[in-house]
Amino acid sequence: MIQREELASLIPHAGLMCLNDVVIEWDKESVLCSTQSHLRIDNPLYKNNKLSALHAIEYCAQAMAVHGGLLAREQGATLPPGYLAAVRNVELSYTSLNEIKQELMIHAKQLMAQGGSLMYEFKMYFIQDKGDTKGEEIKVATGRATVIQMVKAG
């Protein structure tokens, strides 16, 4: 498990803008993060005491950046700067994230990486507690994203 301080060192966001709290697991293809920052009133994305579900895309994009940072670190490198170029097939099941009281899970799976262009499939969900049995996974957001890294030519 990778805690928030180490996680934050892998992405360009700092302080409260680092939205994910923990990397639960990761491998060469994917990363699973968790967070409760959607419940923190000092979350910088709050507006009028609400955290729009559209911000799920930012949470997922940060998970993608963490994944890229972990892969780069494994190779003894640092992640080049990048930007979210496109999102597709986004489905949101809620209007605001702060109406969800459970810990949020953020999963990002790399589908393609070629020449500084990356494609990820992402989902955000939470586990609905069922008492003694394993809880049910409740979808919050899903979609696909294209990330373009600013790789030096040459």
C-alpha cells in the first residue's frame, strides 16, 4: 500500500489538490486508489458546499498519473508532464460526490501506450456495506481517457 505522501510525490498536484489518499494496489496495467477527500469541506473543488460528480474525472485522471509515475519510477525515471486530451463514454451515476458517505475507490486500467499517447479506462465506485457479507460495488463514474505526454523530440 502506498500512502498519500508518497502518492503525492508522483503527480504534479500538491497539498489539498492531491485528491486520492492511498494506492491499494498496482501493476503494469492498472492502479487502484482510494480516498475520502470527497467528504472534506476543505476540498478545493467544492463549490457552494457541493462536489460535482464531474470531478470524478479529475480523481480518475490523478490515478492515471499515479500509475504512470509508478511505472516511470520502476524504470528509474520520472513521469514527463502530460495533459488530459479527451474523455469518452463518461457515465455518471450521481450528481455530487459528497452525497456518498463511503470511501471512494478509483481504478484506472491502461489500454494503450504508444509514443507519449496513453489511453485508460477508468471507474470510480464504492462498496455498499452488507453487514457480514461482502458488500456490493456501486458505480459512481466510468469512462475512457486519452492522455498526451509532453515528450521531448529527438
